[in-house]
Amino acid sequence: MRQSSVICIVAAVMLLHSAPVVQAQQAGAGEAWQTYDTSNGEWRSYAGDIRGTKYSPLSQIDGTNFSDLEIAWEWLSVDNHISRATPGGGEWWAPLNTIVDSLVDETPDLYRTSQPPGASRLQATPLMVEGVLYFNTPLSQGVAVDAKTGETLWVFNPKSYEDGTPTMSAPWSQRGVAYWTDGEGDERIFWGTGNGYMVCVAAETGQPCADFGPDGSGMVDTMVGVPRLDRNDRDYLNAMLWGVHSPPIVVRDRVIHGSHVADRRITKEAVPGWVRAWDVRTGEHAWDFHTVPNSADEFGVDTWLNESWRYSGNANVWSMLAGDNELGHVYLPTGTTTNDYYGVDRLGDNLFSETLIAVDVETGQRVWHFQAVHHGLWDYDFPTHPNLVDVTVDGRDIKAIAQVSKQGFIYAFDRVTGDPIWPIEERPVDTETNMPGEVPSPTQPFPTKPAPFDYQGVTIDDLVDFTPEIRAMALEAVEGFRLGPLFTPLDRPIEGVTRGTIMRPPDPGTTGWGGAAVDPDSGILYIPSRNRAVVVTIYPPDPALGATTAYTHGAPEQEVLAGRSGIGPQMPQGLPLLKPPYSRITAIDMNTGEHLWWVPTGEGNRYRNHPRLRDLNLPSLGGDNANNGPLLTKTLLFYCLTAGGTNEGPRLVAYDKATGDEIGSVDLPSGAIGTPMTYMVDGKQYIALTVGGGPRLIAFALPG
């Protein structure tokens, strides 16, 4: 167990943090549990509520005054100055780099090359409870901040950086924490660490919950009991095999989390990405959901040919979860199994990879599931939490769940039964591949409603055509590459034969971990997306590095990096390859499945000002979107863009929810990193988000 440190300013917290108001309900055998939302101006879960709405009914900030917002306060990351224990029980505080240097002096190979601990990726979205903001930092420190002033109230440091580099899938990043209360004064904050612990501290003081976990430390080791996982093991690039980077979720009295599992594999063997649940009071292990089967009699084992479940891994939930306290369900959006783009070692459909699963929160048993990609070969894992919303479809009231995807689909279900709201059809797809031994699935699921919210696949007609000359450049750029619709298999490059497959959406997806927001009153879903394409280079890894699979991706070897790694079609002079828009926001009515509007996000001046384009009469091109999520209030939709501010810098933009019209914007001091949230304290509404330049947490409010 890692040593930990805590800074407390208890008196200030006690003044601000009175007993919360919750709605107590009964579940099971008389066990009390609580539900709460944003109706009182708070923000008690990563997305405002465990339903994943990212919605608040606050309306003090509206279209008439949004552009008047000012920065009320700024908070500078505590990761820049950290500590380590000294002999005799002392504590040595120093700048981050100094502490890292001392650790490396003692253990030279502690960190992956070029990836020592870093503070820059402050991606967390804070919670707000009774005037206090709670979040975590890239180095896995938990923090409480005064919501009115930005003053630090306490910091709890589990010192996860002492164990080495977290999984290379997401090093040195954390996205938030979870809150729980029994409604009678016991209030707790939970978060996972990069080195794979679940932390529980008292919300009031930041002190570890002595009754949570086996030794009074307020931590449980989430690695214990997971097959093929040892805390001391590292991958071939010297990164840990398992970590918890996304916020856990509390449903009833369970704290539930996914994990990050290293996915750039040179072995067919990998750690399975089980979803784990713990008792919120004791830290006792409650259940695991096996996203990869663990025995020959488990459901779905027949979808793993040649008993490949015995060694395959990943299929983890690396992003966020959603839940329903009333139903007692937690919803798991899973990732791709090992290896992301090479499936010969795991033939079959591979349940429960790339699947949305409803799980009984009390037992951990599957209630229903839907697999969105059979035998995934494109890394089209679910990148974000689903959105729960109650809708009326053709006169039927439905407790619905909508899962946005990297592919640009929305998969919509009755969240009680798992029945699709609109038909989802199994359609034939291309199976031709030059990968030896590969057997792509002959069909994939296609929702009939809603229509995709961004482009899918690449044809010649999709290439940019601003001018005949630019069109000719695009045609030349794609020469030798394979083009095709969604789910076209990825070819390995063969000199003189093929340069690989152009894939759209790319592996990061048309939508990412920032996800969508939904208005619970109207049932309208708002989805930011981006239009990009990539070529993933698949190559044989070096057996001398321990490779046990014939092909992989990621190209860590220098000679591969220098030669043929990830080289896609290159347009000259930085011109775009595809037709615009390059990013957008789409509004979809989940009562009808119809698109209401879409707008480009930003003017795309980095393209419009190009010498070959600036004299053309081009529409808004998009392409200014940040890699975070939207925020909804009673009247407005908020989203961060990378350009278009008063000095062409980053900005926070407000859109009219009904039309998509831009209402106004305010400059950001640096690019946004995390998804914004909103809250009210003492009659004043704030909008808070994390940005670079420190990094920092900033809060906007109206003057006065």
C-alpha cells in the first residue's frame, strides 16, 4: 500500500459543509439509499447525476448576459509541489521535478522513457456539494476547494507516482471523483488512482475513511484477484498494466469502477478489464463483472473460438459509467479486446467487448446486453458513458438509455428490458482482408434511428473539392490506399500493393470521452463530434521484445517509427483531405429519433486563412472543437472551442438549445482540458472547468 499525506483546513470546511439534502428511498431488504440531481444547484456526480445528463436547471446565466461572464477565481494545480516520505515518518516537500529526480535516483527504471510524472492533463470535472468542489489531479491527488473563492480546503495525496508510470493508454490523467452519503452525516469522496487503488476519504476533512479497506488506510487494491495481473509487472514499454483513471460511480451503496488496461500489446496475453464493485462503507469486495469470460461455463464463452478467453484481455470500461438507483442497474460501456486491430488470436464475436451491459448493482449479474461491434478490428470501443432519459415514442413512455459511439451511431434502448427503441439491423459488411488468418464478422449492427451524427467511411466523393487543383491533390494523396465504408477491414501495408486502409471515423472516434448531454425535460440529445480519418499501420512486433502475437500496432521501435508507422495520406501545405465540416454539434430528439439541427463548431480559420483558401467564399468549416464534453442548462448549451476568441484563442461558447445559433462566447485563459460544469452558491451561478497553463481550475460568474 502506498504511503499517503493529507492537508486539511478543517474549520473552513465545517463552516461550508453542512448536512446535504437528499431524498432517501428504500431498496432491497430495508437498505436506505439516496438519489439526488442538480435541481438544488449542486453537481454531485461526474455528469451532474448518475444518469449521465450533464444538465442543470440553473438559468441565472442566460443568453442576455453570458458574454458578461468574468473569471471569479483561479486555482493552480497542487501537482506542481508534492512530497515523499522520509525515514522516521517525516515528509519532504519539493517541486514536482525535484521529487521525481529523487525517486529516479533511487530507482532508475521507475518510469517509462520520456513519461515521468506530469501535471499538465488536469481533465477532471469537479463535483459541488454544499459549497465545496471536489476533484482529483493527474497525479491522483484528491482535492477540496471552496466553491466561492477557489481556496484549497484539503488535499489527500496517495502518492501513486511512487509506483511508476500508469498504463500507457492514459498516463498521468484523472477525470473525476464520486460522492456518497448515508443522509445522516456520513459523506465520502471516492476516486481511483493511476496505480490501481480505490481511495475513500471523508468529504469534510479529506482524512482517509478508516473503516474502508483492510488496514485503515482508506484504500482498497483494485488489482487483487484480477487474472494475469501482478502489481509488480510492467509491459514492454515499462508501464503498469492496470490503473483507474475515470471517475467511479456510486449506485445505491456500491462504488463501481472500470479500469485502464494497456492496449498497445505485442502479446496475445493480456489482463481482462473486469468491472469491480465495493461496499461504500467497508470497502469489502462486492462483485466483479467478467467482460472477458473466466471459466468454460460462463455466458458468452462460445463467442471466443479456440478457448481464446483463457489468455485474452482488455474489453475494459476505460471511460465513465451511468446508473439508475430506482432500477438498481449500472450500465457498462466496454472497450475492445486484445489486440485492437488484430483478431486472429481471438476469433469469434468476443463478448463482452464493445458492448453495452446492464448489470444488477446488488449482485453483479447481467440483466441485458447489446454488442455494437462483433469481433472488433477498428478500436471502436465505447468512449463515454451512456445518457439516461425518459422519452415518449409513438405514444409509449420509455425509460430510455442512449449510447453514443465512436462510429457516429446512437444505440437507443429501453433501459429496463434492453429492447431497442428503433430496430437495429444486422447488415453485411466487407470481410476481405490481407491479414493472414483473420476472419472478420460478416455482419455488424446498424441502428435504423437516429441517423449517424457524423460522416462514416471514405469514398472518392468525400475528398475535398474547394478547387479543381485541391481536388487533384486529394486524389493523388489517397493513391495506393484502400477506401471503403464503415467497417472496412484494415489492411497491413505491403510495398507496391497497398499503403493501408483509410479509416473514418478514426480510432479516437467521431465522438470521444467528453460524450453527449441530454435535456431530461425535452429528451433532446446534444453531441459534439469531429470529422477525421486515419491510417493505422499494422506491423509484426519484434520477438526479441517478448512478442507472442504476429501483428500489432503502435510501432514503438525507432526504426518502425522512422519508416512506416501511421503514415496516412498527406495533403501538401497542411490542406485538409476531406470535405467539411471538420467538427459539429448535433441535436437529436430522442422521442422521435430525428435530427433537429447541426452546426459546425467554429469557423475553422486555420483552414480558411490558408493561402489557397482565403480568397474563396467558404462556409463555416468547423474544426475548432476541444476534446471535452458539453454542458446543458435551462436555456443554453455550452461547449469549448480552441479558436475564435478575441485574440483567436480558446473560448467558451454558448449556443441556443433550440436552434444551435451561437449566442456569445468568453475567452479562456488557456485551452480547455476538462468538461465544464455549473453550480450555484449563495445565489450566484458559476461555470467551472479545467484549462491549461498551470494547469488551472477556473470559475466564471457574472459581475457583482
